[in-house]
Amino acid sequence: MTIIEPPPSRIYLLRHARAAQAQSGQRDFDRELDDRGYGEAELVCEKAVDKGYRPDLILSSTATRCRQTADAMHRAMAGECILQAIDEIYNGSSETYLALLAGQAPSPSVMLVGHNPTIEETLDRLIGREQLRLAIPSGYPTAGFAVLDHAGENWILRDFLIV
């Protein structure tokens, strides 16, 4: 497991919602959410806010589908958080994701909206493979929303929301 020093008290990891297939000539980066994806994003974000999961800061990939998913969270919170789009998340490794989270330590809670397989690898590094398999045995789904709390030197998966 990975140590983030100093840690925020809570981390949220949100995989972008379901995206449309790329159109002929369209870059992967520019893929938008499809109709199901828009619904997934709205539902999981509303569910999260209803449960009191409210990040102080949202870090999102600049890819269109991630920005659309992050915007759903921002709307669900009525704009009561800071939203930043960061280029490095798009092709970033789990090391990049963890470094970005660690760099935001003054925030009590930070959300990262990113891509698979990196979001799943990041969760694995934070909670360990066994806990990951127990929580999401079929892999990290689109619009999967992980809630992690810092406990001593470990991260504890408190909740995992899916729609």
C-alpha cells in the first residue's frame, strides 16, 4: 500500500461515466458521455451528495468524458467546491494520480476523476489487492465512486457507489 504524506482526511476516486464510441477520425480524448453515461454521472453524484460525500476539491482529467463527469459532481454540490482540470491525469500512471492527491494535502477532502485502468490501479495501491477484489470483483465500473478515509498509516475503503 502507498503512503501519502501528509494525507487529506478523505479521498474520492471517480471513474468517468460511460462514454460513446469514438466517431471516425475522432480522438479518444474528445469522446463524450453517451446518454447512459450522462445518467450514470448524474445518479452517482446525486447519490454521493445525499450520503454526505462532498469533496472540497475536484481534480479532473481534461478529457471530455471526465470533465462532463466532474461537472455532474460540481452541479450536484451546487458549485460548493473547487474544480480543476489537469492535463496529466489523461495519460497519467497511478504514480501521477497519487502525486496529484498528495500535492493537495491542505484540502480536507479531494476527488480525482480519471480513467481506467489507472483509477483501479490507484485504488489498489491505496487499499491493497485483497480489499480491492472484495470491493469490486468485476473491476472498476464506469461511474464507480470510491470513498477512502485515512486511518493511521492506512487507507480504508468506506464506501463504493455504483449505479
